[in-house]
Amino acid sequence: MKKAVNWAIRKIGRRSAALNAAAIAVAKRLPTSDSRTACWVGSGTVRELTSAKIAQY
């Protein structure tokens, strides 16, 4: 399940600059959760959506 959530947030974040900012905001909130899965999803998603490769879109 965690891979599906990670994939979905990343895909949404790649659609436009506005959605990228929203997806990053959601991903940054996830690590504050007590869930290890949420922390994993949040950290991986933030890392990818803030990368130089994604910034080119």
C-alpha cells in the first residue's frame, strides 16, 4: 500500500507547478505522523518532488 500512495502523490506532483507545491506540502506533513509507513512515503516523495529533474517540468 505504501508504494501506491507514494506513486500517487509523486504523479500528482508532476502534473503542474501548483500541484507540485501542494504535493510537497502534503508529503512534508506525513513524517510528523506516528506511522512508519507515512514517514517513509513523505520522505521519499519530498526527495523526488524537490529534485532538479522534476523542477525541469
